[in-house]
Amino acid sequence: MARKPRIEFEGAFYHVIVRGNQRQKIFKGKQDYLKYLQIIINYKASYHYYLYSYVLMSNHIHLLLEIRDTPLSKIMQGINQRYTMYFNRKYKTVGHLFQGRYKAILCDRDAYLLSLIKYIHLNPVRAKIVENISQYQWSSHHEYAKKTKKKGMIDVDQVLMMFSEDKISARKLYRAYMGDEVSIKKENIYRTVDHRILGEEQFVEDVMERQDVKLSQERRAREYSMAEIAKAVEKVMGIKLKQIRQKSKSREISRGRQIISIVANEYGYKGKEVAKFIHKDAAMITRHLKEKGRLREEVKRVIEMLKKEQPNINSQVWSLSLVSFSGLTSPGLTSPGLSKPSSSSMFSDLIWESGVSGKKSRSSESVSLIFQPFFFKPLRS
């Protein structure tokens, strides 16, 4: 079975679990723990993600982080590859140190931040390695419980503010919260470990919408040339490509540049390619992409114009259909040459999010469809 794609977007908040291959130890001494933490610090400086919590156990790792513009996959691959090279060189071993793909659960930050920090910090207590959380050295608990000299590794301020605006009071309340160890049970958190998402209904629906857009983008990648995109922008906004390429501080022309950049990105073009096309630098394109949310309606109109004026006969046109079952609904896909999924399809539990990918073979007439249901159970603390 094909692996489900990672759900990644700017601002995504993850509980990451990394395990040693065949449950082997990944830390054999103090220097190993320190090395892994230093690698985390180095990558944090390069990729600017937020790290809220960690615990390093002898054969597995928990991280709680929020990404910005660098995908989680790039961050974790870099960290783990760098540590594996160190470990193999030090202990004269070869091969994989970590077990397959790391596990990453996309979480609702607002609803579960404190619960997940508590769960992660209590790992050594649940494993009966220590009796009290403060006795375990290799976790971020100490950076919350008391002021430390470590700067820039753990983003404690946002979490402490949830307890109190006063730092001293916040740390005191945090310690009290962590002292109530019985409130987070192992079975409650591990109920979701085999799944990709943790959150209430509205959060899951929002993620579904984001993922549908992402999959849609993958299917329509490069269906139109940038010249066709520029023509669509001209029809919608009345701004010619010649104007967009000129040096102008006009608000309307700047908006036209932003929309070309965003739409081109939606269709799979890289920033450097867009920059070359509109005669601007790549840094400007990066700034344009940050305006995607604000310009959503304009972008939508340009894409609709593209489809109307420049139909692409080589691409498959996908449409969403709703497949009902047991009084619930789940998104299905139909395509030319594919019959509608059976309405009698039965799935156990609630399907909150589906990983769907459409792949075309070399022949544009042949399409294969992979439909992968994903089951969600909410965490209850």
C-alpha cells in the first residue's frame, strides 16, 4: 500500500515521534544526547521552526514543533541524517539507526498544546525511569520549570503566557500543572498515534480543505504556461504583462505581480522561474506568496478565467462527488472514464480526512486512482 502523504503547510503544528530501528538504543551516553540537541539547535537556526517541547529517551524521541516556510520532512530528514552519520562514525556501525519514517501527527495547537507538552514531559515517569519529572535531564521540562541559560532552543514564552503574563507566576503554575501527573493517561494520547491528525471537528475540516487544495494543485501542475497565466491576469484585472514587468510602484500593478506569482506557484512553477518571467528577483516572489490568503478571491477568478479561456485537453478534469454511507458523507472522486464510487461503500468509524491521489500514466487516456480513508478519534484528557 502506498504511504499516505504528509500534511504540510506553513503554521502546521506537529507531535513528532522518532524510534530506533528494531527498538535499538539511539543514545548510549551523555555526549550522544548533547549531540542530538545541538543538531536540533543548528537546524532551528537555519529553518526557523518553533520548538515547544522535547524528550529524548534511550530508544525514541518526542518533539513538539510548529513549522514556518520549511517543510517538516526537510527538517526531520536533515536532523536524523546528521545524527545517524555522527552515531555510525562514533560507534563504527553502518545502516539505518532510525525505524522507517518518523511519525508526525498534525495537531490543533490551540486545543492540545498544553496537554501534549505534559504528555511528552511525563514520558520518563510513565516509563518508570524516574519518580519525578524534575529528575530526568533530557527533556525541555526544566526550561519551563525554571529560568535557564539555554536561549533560543525552546519557545517557552507563548506557553508560559497561557498560565500568566508574569514569568515567575507562570513557571509556578506550570509546575503545579505538571505535578498533577494523573490527568494525562497513556491510553488517551496513544489513541491517535496511528493517525495523522488530532483535533476537533472544525479543525479537521479546515485541514481537509487545505489538503484538498494541495492535492488539486498536484493534479493540475503546469497545465498552463506562464504566458497563459499572465493573459488570464490581464483579462481579470486589466493589467498587461508589459506593465507588470516595468518598474512601477502602482498598487494595482503590484497586486497583478502578486497574483501572477501566486497562480504560477499553484500550478507548480518555482519562484526562480516566475521571477525570470516577470523580470523581478526571487525574493520578491517569496514575498508575493505570503499574500495568498489576502488575495484568495482574485486568485480564484484568475484560475476560473484560465479554465474558461485556455482549456487543457491533455489534463484529466476531476470533479468531487459525495459518497454517502451510514448517514455520513465522504469525499470521492470521479473522472472521465471512471465510474462513480459505489454509494454502498462501508467504512468503520468516522472518516474525517481522506488521502486521495490521482496519477496519470504516460498515456493521457489512462488514469489510476488511489483512495485511502483515514480514521480519526479525538483525544480526551
